[in-house]
Amino acid sequence: MPWSKMDTQRQEVSQFRARLWWALLVIVIVFVGLVSRLVYLQVWQYERYATESDDNRQQLQAIAPTRGLIYDTNGALLAGNRASHSLTLVPEQLIGGRRGIDNVLAELAQVVSIDQNDVKRFNRRLNQPRRPHSPVALRFQLNPTEIAQITVNQHRLPGVRIVPELVRFYPLDKGFVHALGYVGRINDRELAKLDSANYSATHHVGKLGVERFYETELHGNVGYQTVETNARGRVLQVLDRFEPVPGKNITLFLDAQLQQAAAKLLEGKRGAIVAIDPKTGGVLAMASAPSYGANQFVTGISNANYQALRGSDDLPLFNRALRGRYPPASTVKPVMAIAGMDSGIISRKYSLWDPGYYQLTEGGRLYRDWKEGGHGQVDMHKSIVESVDTYYYAIAHIMGNDPMTKYLAQFGLGQVTIADQPEATKAVLPTQQWKRINRSASWFPGDSLNLGIGQGFLSATPTQLATMAMVLANKGKWHQIRMIKAINDQPVEKVSDIGRNDPKQPSDVALERSSDWNKIHNAMIDVMHGKKGTGRRSGAESSYKMAGKTGTAQVLGIKQDSTYDAATIAERFRDHGLYIGWAPAKDPVIAIAVIIENGGGGSSAAAPLARKLFDLSILGAQSKTKAKEGAENDG
Amino acid sequence: MADFQRWAPDAQKHLKQGPGLWVKLRLDPFLLVLLFAIMSFGLLVLYSGSGSSEAAVQKQLIRYGLALLGMVIITQINLRNVQRWIPLFYIIGLLLLLAVLLFGVGAKGAQRWLEIPGLPRFQPSEVMKLVVPLTLSWYLSSRPRPPHLIHVLVAVVLVTLPVLLIARQPDLGTALLIGSSGAFVVFFAGLLWRYLFAAIAIGAAGLPLLWTGMREYQKQRVITFLDPESDPLGAGWNIIQSKIAIGSGGIDGKGWLQGTQSHLDFLPETHTDFIVAVLAEEFGLMGVCLLLTLYFLVLIRGLMIAGSATHPFDRMLAASLTLTFFVYVAVNIGMVTGLLPVVGVPLPLVSYGGTAAVTLMASLGILMSIHARRPQRT
């Protein structure tokens, strides 16, 4: 081997070794870099990553409290809870972001039916702020077949979970919705108002009625549990648990039997029935027709069904009992009579000759009585029994606005006195001030005449009329009108007992002469039992006495010289039939208001319904006790 | 001698054995011990990372057994004597890579495997991890050194062809490993520094071109690497979760089988590419440093073998294989700790998987073979 070649070789080896040293240097630098990185992560940033690891592992899960139950006065369940299974997705578990979600939605669509609306609503929920790893609902109320189908296909549906939850259920459903209201999914607007912590696991909130008013009590308080989960959100272990406080159970005065009977009587009609227990002010029945099923709103009503309800001319969604504003017509006559007597303006012996009409001035406009030719000589008693309009035109003319509206107010008109129905409206009690503000006109004597027979500007809700009936029955004694009887078996006299604001309520009606009450009562008893009483057909053949007053509200302005012919007038323009009353006449257990829209006269359309309910609440209970006594005697 | 034998019978026995078992088998005990240490540690972590799966550990043990057998066989071969076959291997390798692109099977949008009836499923790209440094060492060892520009360019073409084919599969990690193994051979062949710096400059200029040529998911990986928080539930998930796993391990770890990140499924690929995160979580900084020390010793041993080899083919090959091993370690730990993009490079001798174990042990076998054939000092 030549020296030169040996030399190059040696040179090459030393160059190679030099490069090995370079390589070693790089290796050392990189290793030092890696170790520094590890020190940075594991020592410097240890606290942060240890916390994040725990956060990953441990999740605080909210546990929804069980919603309180609602019972009727006898303990029958009006609103309960039942298990419902929702189909949900956990977006964090789907790989590929939006595309991953769409893939799973497409897969799901092959397994269960999912329509465009479901997806639209799902997307909306998805975009709302939410806890990471919390499931987002896609569909509710899966049936057992669907649950089975999803479970079988679970392996190709990552991130899909079936979540069971308790949802509201109304076992008696349709006839009760206007009394109870309902719960529904929390919407964006409500979400903003609700206590987000307490509602973090809750999906439903009371939307209407009792469910809405007692939301706080019925909802309860949220619970929490710290759970260890894996990345798929599966709970592996519950680390600690803070139990939710279930909502309180509420007992209402509502009598399920009476309510159902009232709803049944209203079937096929438009109208409302409100019954109140005069001894307590508790609402025994509150029916409005047409009605609708509440359960469909709990899990989300289909758009088609909702549009059908909304679009119906009969307004099934409208709560006539609380919000229907009807001219009370002749049902206010007892109060008018009291106003006249007690104010001292009208003599207790006042009587007049009724030619069948009343005129403010000679030759002026004719204010017609309902009976052509008139009732002859009429005093206060007869004016109520036969519902003589002329008498009330006259005393209204004499009294003017003030005494009438003052006494009507004392009986609850023009104000909301029901404590726990948030939708209740106060209707219109037309004082002179009211007319100035709302009609920009002063009060005319003609307005007084109309007011005297409960027409014109005056309007009242069925709840107000039932309240008026209660105060009349109680001889002026007021009770808070309310749905609630007890909460968690603790009796509730007033909603202020549970920290709510009582509605403003008139003080008890104290008459100068308490014998005036008897006069009115006797007249109202004769309405039902007298020979010429307008409600005599409904009062006949009863084993107990009842008191009442019929009313017929004109829907259509009838021209001066024409007469009212029910047959030729379109159904929508027929009179509303009204009735107020109570039974038994002495020691009443039920005060009632019945309104049948376009039903014709109150004596034929409304009073018979009241009689049936009187029978049910008085004889229904008595016949039971009688049967019991009989059985004991037999034994 | 006889006296000595009389007084030291054991010594005679020793002498009778001649050069000793290790030398006979041409195995390097130093590397072998390191290898077993890494594998044992790796199996421990694998058991935890696979979710306490004994089946996975058993399967890996069998693979290790087969790979060890392969290593021992390779050690018996003097590679200088099979040099003339190397171009053939290279051409077959390229054809197989083409076949993968045409008929290959795979998963997750990548096509990496070849199924030839009668043979187990395998990745031709893994074979190329050995064939490419062999080819370059063969080519450059028979050329003048430092290599002329023309030879460097030929070497670049020899490396680029398989790298491009593999990158198209796409398998960025393997392409990177093979590309660097080729580059190391060129470097240790004595590439002039000015060529090296020119290459680096050209590479820097070529980066934008590379960017436009990348697949969408590769671009996504780079974007995610630069800002993993931008998509914490999608692309950034892996990096964020592995950083949490490593960081929460602290200095002494959460304890074997106690890692919450891995056992609760937050950490992805716990038994393959991200296994070091499991190790870091359960054994802490001390555990990772132990593993890094073992790797470092392997690298030192590799460099020593390269340094003591006399034939240019041997030393270029040894140095290249050692540094490729280093790239495995650096890239894998770099990516799992969030320093480098996630490119899919396994942790050598620890990550679950058969083919990688076989090629890695084969390369160690080559090192041992080179070591066994070093000139003996007299």
C-alpha cells in the first residue's frame, strides 16, 4: 500500500471521527433539549398539568331535582313525572368536528327517524353555551323500539347516548290544562332569566298556570356529583355526591271529579266554568273550552299540531276562565241592587212600572227590557228574580257611575284577586276616570244605563264572576282566591305564607244593614226556585236550595226597532249565556260562574251546567255518605 | 503452563472455551444488555398503556423473540460479502413501494401495507429503512471520498425516490427516517461542509414548495402543531392530552398502572406512538430520564462501533444506523412533548408493533456484526 494512500485513509478516518464527535455533540444538545422540555412540563408546569389532569378526570355533574307533584284536593295525582329517553350526542367524542357530527347524524338517520326540524333544533342547542362533554339532545321520547335499535347499533354510533330523564306527565291531561298550565322545554328567553346554576341539569320549566307560578317550589334545588369519567364521558366512578332537593308537592283545592265534569259539560262548546269553595276561596274547578292536551307540550309539540292549535278559530290555547273578558250582563244585578240600597241612594221599597223599556228623556232612545211589554210593577226582589232590565236602567240612571263601580270593585271586578294564576287578567271596570283615559270621553248617563245591566264597557272574567258569586254567598266575606291548598301538606291560607306577594284584595263587604244580604239571597234563591225565576228550570226538583243569577250578554248591537231572533243570527253573533250562583243556598259549599259563548240565554245555556255541578258536589258527596250510612244500617 | 493449569483449573476451562460465547455469536453484550433493559421497561409500560392487556404484552414478547432471532442471524452475516446484492435489494424495495401505492391496503387514509399471498402482511417501507442506508453506504464506499458533487447528486436521487414513494402513501414519519438515514450516510462519507450548508439553504427555500405539496391532513397537523389550542377537541386533542399526561406525572409519576390520562382514555395511541406519555405520567421525570439514559448509552455504543470500524462501508453504515436510531428517539419524544409535529414515529423498542421492532433489531444486529468484524487489537 503506497504511503500516500495510507495517508488519505488516515486523514479520512480522522475526518470521520471528527464527524462522529459532531454527531455526538448534536445528540447531547438534543437530549439536553428533550430533558429540559420534560423538566419544563413535569416540574415547572406540574401544578398546571396536574390540575388539568384532574379536571379531565373529574367532572362536576349537575343532578336535576325531581319536580314536585301536584295533587287534587282528594289526593288524586294531577301532575306526575315519568321516565323519558332522549337521544343525545356528545360532540366532544366525535372525531372531525362538524363533519364528524354530520356523519353520525347520517348514521343515526338510518336507525331512527330524524327529520329536518330535529336537526335544526339540535344545531341551535349545539351552538348554545354548554359544559364540555355534556350531551346535546337530538330527539326526545324515544319509544322502546327506537331505544333497542340505537343500542344494537351503538358500536357504529360513537358519541351517541340515550339519556333517561324524568319528565312531567299529566295523567288526566286535556280537561286540566287551563287549570294547571304545563311545563315545557326551557327556551333561550327563559334561560336568560333562570338561575343558571340551579337549572343546570333541568330541561323543563313551568310555562303557564300553576306550573309557572309555583315553579320555584316545584323545581327544588339542583344536586351535584363529582364523577370520574373517561374521554368518552362514561362515568367510571362517583367520587362524591351532593343530593338534589326534590321539588315540593303541591295540593290544590281543585277537585278532579268536578273539574272533569265541568270539562265534559263544556265539550263541543266555547266557554268556561269556574267553581270556588266559598269557605276557603279555593278554586274547585277551572275549565275552559275548547281545551288541548298538555302532555304534548312537555316533550315538544310538533309544528303542525301547534299551528293547528294556534290557527283554530275556537282559540283552544286561550284560557277563557282567566283571560276571557265577557260582559257579565245580568249577573251583576244583585251587586247593583246592593249598591243602590247600601249607598242609600235607592230606597229599599223602590219600585217602578216597567213598560218594557226605559228612556233617559221623553221621546229619546229606548233602552229595551229583554221582555217585550215589560214586567209590570217591579220592586227589587222581582227585579232580580225576573232579571228586569228596566229596573236597573232606572236605578243606574239615578245612581250614576260612582256607587256602581265602587260596589262592583268590592266584589272583585276590575282587579286580579286570584293569587296564583299568573295569566289572570283584570278585565275592565269602567270608572269615569277609566273612560276619560281609555275613551277620551266623559261619562254619559247612557253609559250608566248599560253598566246597570252589566253591559257596555264593563267586562269580567269567569274567575272574577265566580269570585263575585263567592262574596255574595259569603255575605261579603272575602277569602284569597287561590289554587293552592297545601304545600308539602302544610296548609296555605295565603300565598304570602310561602313568601309570595298576595294580590290586592278588597276588604270584606260590610253593609249598613246586614239584612240586605238576606234580601239579595232570598231573591237569588227565588231565581232558582221561584215561580217566575229565570233559573227555575235549572233549580227544579232539587233536594237542596240553591241561589243564582242568570245573564245573557249581547254580542251584537241590536238596532232600536228590531228584535233579537236567535235562529237568523249567525252562531258567532248569538248571545253569551252566563250564570253565577252557589249551593246550598244556606251554608254554601260551592260558588260558581258559567259562561257559554254564543250559547244563547243564560237560563238555558249556562244555568243547567251549574245545576249539574251543584248536584255533583253536594249530592255526589251526600249520596256517598248516605250509601255508607245505609250500609251500616243494613249491617 | 502446566503449573498454571494445575493451580487454576477454572482458567483452563475458560481457555478451552476459546473466544467466549459472545464472541462466537458475534453479539455485543453491552448493546444486548441495553436492549433487554429497554425492552423490559417498554413491556412494563406497554402493559399499562394497552390497558393491562396481557395479550398485547404476549404478542409483543413473541415479536421481540422473532426480532431477536432475526438480529442474531444478521449478526452472523458479513455485510461486506453481500454488497453486490445490495442494488438488487434496492430495486426490489422500490418495486414493492410502487406495489404498495398500486395495490396496498391500509387504514386512516394511508396505504402502507402489502398483502402478498403466502407471506404475512408487511410494510415495504420498513424494509427500506435498512435498504436505503445499505445502498448509499455501498454506493459511496466504492467512490472517492469526500464524494464528488455528481456522486452526492446520485445519492440524493437514490434517497429521494423511496422517500417520495413513502411520503405518497402517506407515511411522513417513515419518509423522514429514511431520508435522514440517507443524509447521514452522505454526511459521514465526508460531504464537504459547503455542500451541506448549501443543501440546508436550498431546503429552507424549498419549504414553501413542500407546504403546497402536502396533503390536507398533513397541513392540518402542522397547523395544529403550531397552535394546538386552536382545535382542542379535534386535531389538537392528542398533543394537549399528551402534554397533560406528561406534565401531571411530575417528578416521580403517578405510579405504575395509576395514570389517569391513559387509563381513562384521554390519551390517544397509548401503546404505540404516544407510549412515552404513559411512561412519563406513571414514572414521572425520573422514569423518562432513565429511558433516555438507556437510549443515550445505545447511541454512544453505536458511535463507538462506528468509530472503531475501519472499512468505509462499515463505518458509514454504523454511523448512519446509530443516528437514525437517534432520530427515532428525538422525533418521537419531541412530538409527544409537543416540540415537533405529530408525524407518526414510534418509540424504538418500546412502542407496540412488529415491523418496527424487527427493523430496529436488525439494524442493531448490523451494528453488532460490524463490531464483531472490527480489526482486533493485538
